[in-house]
Amino acid sequence: MFTKPLTRHSITTVDVSRDTESISRLLVAAAVNPGFCTRLLADPRRTVQAGFGGEGFPLSRPALNALSGIRASSLPEFALKLTEVLTNSSRPN
């Protein structure tokens, strides 16, 4: 019988489940409004913080930081990179 764990590994994860709704609304806004999409691709952080049509996109700091680092030339490319970044950041280290 073991009384102590054999190893102790710290696991760091980013919980983006709270951000899912805001991210979905963000992508829909970009899909329906070309001007918003252009702003999102050019400066994701500022665009998210400014909101769209009087609505905000509340995101956790890790999700906003992940989104801010994305550089893409189209909305599909942006969405793909966002998925990759959020998937990688939510995996245990």
C-alpha cells in the first residue's frame, strides 16, 4: 500500500469555457460585418475591447491575450488560429 503519491506534477490549464459565448458572438459579428472583420484582423485586442453594435465581448485575460496575438488575413484563418491557440493553451503542461 502506498501512502504518498509517487509523483507530484503541477498542471496549468486555461479554462476558456466561460469565453465560448463571447468568442462565438465575436466571430458572428465579424462574419456579418465586413468593417468589423477588417478591424478584428488588424487589431484583435482593440476591436474586442471596443465591442460591436453596443455589445461587448467579455473575455478572460488568458483568452484575450491568446486572441490578441493572432495574425490572420481572413476570418476563416483567424478562426482556425484561434481554435489552435485556445486548444493548445487548455492542454496540461
